[in-house]
Amino acid sequence: MHSHALTPKIPWKYGWELLLVMQHLLSNSTGACGTVRSNRKWMPALGCRKMQRGEVEFKENGQQLAVCTLSAESSQRRCKTPEGLICSGRGECDCGACICQVAEPGNYYGPRCECHDWVCATYDGKTCGGHGVCHCGKCECDEDWFGEACQYQEDCNLTNKKSKELCRNPQGVVCSNAGSCHCGSCMCHDPDGKSLVTGRFCECDDSECLDEDTGEVCGGHGQCYCGNCYCAAGWHGDKCELQCDISPWESKRRCTSPDGKICSNRGTCICGECTCYDVDPSGDWGDIHGDTCECDERSCHATYDRYSDDFCSGHGQCNCGRCDCKEGWMGKKCEHPLSCSLSLESSLKKCKGTSNMPCFGRGLCQCGQCACHPPGDTRVHGRNCECDDRQCEDISGEICGGHGFCSCGRCICGDGWFGKLCSFPRTCEMTDAQSKELCETADGVMCNGKGSCHCGRCICSGSPQDWWVSGEYCECDDRECDKHDGLICTGNGMCNCGNCDCWDGWTGNACEIWVGAEY
């Protein structure tokens, strides 16, 4: 607060109260207008509108209580950041003081709204590495920890071997050859002092964030995370080089959908306009569209629709996520012919069998009969398309590891072999000690504590409640794989450590897009 900016002209009996109110509001304002309670009456709060020189903010019975003595230029000059932004683009200037915006997931604060505690550096998915607190965008590390994200420990109790193992990237290279290993954490090379090599394994090249004109990271209007700029409020562009002509809160207002979500949680808001996530590159606008991305045409798709360009089973038109059926057809996705002697419910019940989805999500249900897809692919079969023999194939396409045969999507292993894909030999020629050494992770835990070791390989827990555990060391969580229509990888691929490996003819994060031949 600048004490000379607001000149109180008030009776002494109210003076101390009003000055305390002014001081509190100017230093701790949340940006919300309202009233403040004194022990005598309710008084309007400062910051409810901008004050200019000579304007009265407080009155009682027509008597002037406070006045702003700053000119508009002086007021804005006090609110400007070194970069020239008024209140960092996150608030409004009121008589030389910033009234900061309230934003998710917290508040902006500071003399010029420059502080916010949700963009501190992270390490291993944790803010300040879990070894410090975030203050005004910077980490304040706990004792014995240091680094931008408090990721380095002063005293190390790891052996050199274990330390290096923790520093190896997925390709097995220590710190990606772009840094040195310190107690299991990578210290990235920084020859020019700009900290352009980042990431847990120094795998990120942030030089891609440099603005060619200014030489600044993200043009000085954002932060770089692994080569991508995340712009401050009011700025956009690949390098945050473009400034919005509307305020951040006006931008947010324009992008808010009727259900109160920014771009309906299906897009990004840039200067008041939503850019929707396009999940169907073959469409004119994609499956998601609308001023606030409120229309999601994916709900018009049936499973079999992905083999063609048709919405609503080819028997209707999609209208902002709802099917308007042609004459002679009915159902949520216009999949049921009125000429069928069965009701829609009876037809779907026959097609579901033991599944929650008609034809197990692998075919077309019409009048109680399933036609499995893709047509002509004998690997998908059964009365309700319940058998998917693609599940017996490994990443290379080999069936049951060459040690068994497939029966309705399950491997029947030959003598001497076991496992989901018959990949484990029953007899082992190595000692238990040799086997366990190969199953230990860098931190010395056997199969990450989620499986057992057999002949130097981890057998991840096969219990129904832990079906999602996979990976060479049981380190993967298959629940992280994308779903569509309630199926992991849409039933058109395999989950490989959190990412979908799609079968031939399919693409997309969840293998939900058919790019093979039309049927």
C-alpha cells in the first residue's frame, strides 16, 4: 500500500477503522467486491471499482471519507511489472494497487499479482520433488535438499551402482548423456547458464522454447516444459509471442460452457476462443465442436461405425451428440430396425450375452444377431463376438509365444510352458540368486513388490484385483491406457505400459480410429 495515494478525509472516530480496512484490502485482496464490517456499520470495500484522481470511494451521509490522489498514469505505472504488464495480466489496477484475480487452483498474489504457487518446478511428478514448498513460483527446499525442484540430496546413502541405475533413461543411457548423476538424480549440463537442458533424465531440450526475435524463453511470457511453452495469462502462440486483446477473465468467461467448464474440458481456451480436441481427422470439424466444444459427436458412434464414415449406424443424423433417426429406425444410435419382431431391449439383451456391451463391442447388433468386425477377420468370432484371438498375440504378432495354441482369446500352453502368452519355461537352469538378481529393480525391490520372480523374469500378479499390473519389472499400470466405449484400447489393441499398441488398421490414443479399408 502506498500511504500517500489514498488521502483519508474522515472524522477521527472512523479513522483507525477505515485505515485498517484499506490496508487489509489492498494487501490481501482476493479481487472480489463486497462490503467490510466495522463495529458501527457495513462499509463498501476498496477495489470494487477503479479509482482515479479526485474520485470518492467512501462516503457517510454525503460526507467524503477517502479520495484517490493519483492520476491514471501514475496509478498504472505503479501497477506495471518490469515487462510492462498491468498487474501481471492477472488483476486490475485500483489507485496504484493491484486487485488480483481469483483463479483455479489457487489465488494470484503479490504486489503486482506476480505470485502463484501451482507452477513450481516438479520432479518425478511431485511439486518441488516432495522435498520443499512452493512460494511465489519458486521452490524453497527442505534442509539437506537443493536444486530448482529440490531434487538433489546433500548427503547420499546410495551405492554408485544404484545411483547410476536410477539415472538411466528408458533407453538405458545415464542422464541421456546430457548431465551427471548425483545420488540417483540427474544434474543437467548448463554451459550457458540458461538451464535449457531439463527433465528427470535431462531428456528435454528447452532451446526449442527460445524466441528467435528476443532470445528469451517463451518470449518472456511463459514457462518452458520439455520444449513446449505454457503461456502466462493474456499471451499465446508457440513461443507466447502473441498478446490477447481481451483480459484473462474475459477470455475465461467467453470459453466457459453452459455447464461451467472451460471449453467443456474438451479443448483449450486461447484469447476467448476454444480450440477443440479433434479426435476424428477425417471429419470436417472432428467429433468435438461448438463455440465452447459443447458438442461431442463421439456419442453418435456405435462400435461398428468406425469402419465407415457414417454416424448413427448410417441410419440417422448426429445433432450435437444425439442421433435423429431416419424413418424405420430407432434406438440411441439408430441401430434398431422397426421391422424387427424383437423390441430394442430384447434385441440388445440377446446380443450382450455375458457382456455389458452388445456383441462385446466388437460387432453390429441387428435384431438380436451379431455380425463381428472387421468382416472377414476370423480372429474375432463367437455368437456374441466374445472370442478375440488377437489377445493371444504378442507385440510381434506371434501366437502364444510359439509354445501353445489359442482358444477363444486364451492361450493353451504346451508341455513345459506357462503364462498368459506361454512365455515362461517351467524348468530353469539358473540359481535362485541369479534369477532374483535379474528381477530386482534399481532400488533393490523384487518386481516392484507386485509380482514373483521366475528364471530371471517377473511374473506380475495375476489376481483379478491387480489385473492392471504389467511390464518387465511389473512397473506398469495398464489402467493408464486410454479407453473408448468402456474398453481399454477400445478392444483394438494391447496396453503396453500405459500406451496402446494398436492392431493393424487402427490408430488413435485409444485405437479408436479405423484407417484400414472401408467395409
